[in-house]
Amino acid sequence: MSVLPPQAPVPSPPGRSWRLLDLALRVAGGVVAVVGAVATGLLELILSTVRVSGTLVGASVPVVVLANVALSWFAHAAVGRRWAVVLPATPWFVLMGAAAIRTSEGDLLLAGDNWVGLAMIVAGAMTFAVMGFRQVLAPPPARRDG
């Protein structure tokens, strides 16, 4: 009779199909983060022109902060890498940059004299910067390999 407690069997490493499924889910999560950034960026551009009695109200500024926090968190959770905050940040910055350039027809989505647009860009950039900085400083996750 042994005095040692019974030991649980050592789990076998995941098979190739599980690794491929994990990779596919991570890629799909990254794609969802990118599409979400484009969708919320377009919504924020639409909300940047909201006026009440002819005065800009800044409805897009809180939306940009909440959306960018959610997108950054989701990208990190779905992809599982610290650099994943870049996935929603890159299309968001490209979209905001494109909105600030005048087209050949003279159209401009974010003008320099629109305080809401400027506040939205600053708030969005700061939000992505803070979320990225938090990921860089976060301690590495605990390993579960026994």
C-alpha cells in the first residue's frame, strides 16, 4: 500500500486539430476587432456632427473612449497577445486620418475648426495609448502546464 496520494493522469498535449482551431479562433477574433474598429469609427464620425439648437454637443467623445476601451480589451482577449491592441487601433487611425483629408470635390469629414472632431481624435488616441501601455506593463500570465 502506497502512502502517496493518487496522482491525476498527466494530460496529453493538444493535438494538431486543436491547435489549428485555436489559431482559427484567434484570427477570427482579430478580424472581428478590425471590423469593429471600422464600424465604431464610422459611427463616431457620424456622431461628431450632432448638434442641439445649432451647437455641437460632443456626443462622439464618450462613445470613442468606451468603444476603444472595449475594442482593445476584446482584441487582447480574443488574440491572446499583448500587441493585439494594434489590430483595432490601426484601422481607427487610418479612418480618422482619411476623414481629416479634403477630397478633390472639397468634402471634409473632420474640419480643424470642429472642436468635437479634435477632441474625438485626441480622446481616441489617448485611449489606445493607455490600453496599449497597460498591456505592455501587465505581468505575464501564469503558466498552467503543471
